[in-house]
Amino acid sequence: MGSYELITTDEGLARLVSRLRDARLKRLAIDVEGENNLHRYGIHVALIQLFDGERGFIVDPLALPDPRGLKPLLEQAPWELVWFDAGNDLLAFQHALGIRPSPILDLAVAARLLGRTGGLHAFTGQAGSSKAKDKFQRANWLRRPLSPALLEYAISDVLHLHALADSLLEELGQRNLLEAFRTKNLETQNAERSWDPFANYTRIPGFGRMSRPDRQFARVLWHARELYGKARDLPPGNVASKQDMKTIVDRGLRTAEQIAKFLNDHRAKNRVIPQDLARFLNEAERQVPGA
């Protein structure tokens, strides 16, 4: 693995930005480790990995007293931010930190234009089993301190992006696709992204086949689950899975006591408190149109 510097202070971040500017850097490889309703509620940027072509850097946004210091690094930067499949990361930056990174160079856009599929490891030939990769991706990146193994995994992906960018851009040029790439890449960069967890109630299995009253209650239940998860900082799936919600609707469970008993019958952790659930169901009924 390549060496890297771990940055946890505003001063360290400012020094990094100055160093990159002084070097007149053209491209900065970037990757992000985040959280999306896996260990805690909501979307979070947990770690930012960078590679300038010679040295790696890991910025810990959770340790920074003022995350706004990231803007000179990421927003309207003097260097291109070389990403692979930037969409979810861009959403996380916009939602969690109010930052819109630019300019970007999304290599996944280039790969798709060339008719190639697969994730980053398929293009770089990095070692490691898919099982090990999944283990790292499902790690709790919000927990501190992070182990050396997690930090090594985090930095590994950005070390290959400069070479991959050269290879893909050369192939795009050979096939007269550079202009098409620039257009699609800019669309990816500038796309409006929003996260509205309350709008996804149609993901409850069988929602479209439910009766109108059941659909309305399913929507209230989904809304209440989100309110409960947010208040307790729990992933909504740890409150009630989508299949749980379908079963609740199908069985006609409508009171907080009935629902909590069903959810708690086979769990030792994350037990639902009926009084809290009742409060959130009432709040959901006030907030959901037509309830």
C-alpha cells in the first residue's frame, strides 16, 4: 500500500490545500467512505481519501472543528476531482455538508460510454475477494478510532485512479467520444440531488396492490418509522423492515401497542418503545396528506 497522511485538524487541511495549490496540481483522485442508514440514521460523509499522484491523504471530516474548511479543497477547485462513480458521494456531500464538489472527472461515466461495466476493482485488477471487500464496505466508518486495516483499505482505491483516468481518456479520444464524455460528465457534476426518506413508502412490498385505506396507513407507518429512527439515531430498517411493514398492514395492526408487540416478539436489540411509537404515529398522521 502507498503511504498516506491522516488529516484531522483545520490547520492540517489548510496546509494540504496550500501544498496542492503551490504544486499547481491538475488532478486529485478522490474517494469517500460514508454512511447511509446502515449503522446510524441518515447520510453521512465519514472519510475522504485523496491521492495527488505521489502521496495519499485521508481527511477525517468528523474530526474537523469546522467542515467548511473542505470547500477550498472540493468546491470550484483549481484541480479536477477524479472519481469513480461519483453520484452517491456527491449526494452525501450536498446533503451532509452543504458542499457541491467541482470540477469532477467521473471515470464511471467514461467506462459506460465505452460499453464497459463493473466496479472500480474490475478496472484496476486490485487483489482481494468480494467477501473481504463487502466486509470493509459494511464497516462502521463513523466509529472512531478507525483500525489501520480500514484506513489501508480506504486509501487503496484512490491510488489507481490517475492511471485509470489516463487509460480511459486515451480510449475515449481514439473512439472520438471525448465530447460526449465531457457533456455527460458535466451533467453528472451539476445534477440536482436530494434525499427525501419520507417519499419512499412505495417500496413497501405489495404497496401498489393494497386497498386505498391500507396504502394510506402504510404511508403513515413509513413516515413514523423515519421519525422514530431519526429521534433514536437508528437505521430505519432496525426499527421495522419493509417486509415487517407489509405484514403490519396486512394483519390490520393499527395501534402502537400492537405494532410494537409484533416488532419486539423476536428481537433482543432495538426494541420499539410503544409510547414513543404512538407519539410518532400521531405526528405522522398530522404530517401525511390525507391521513
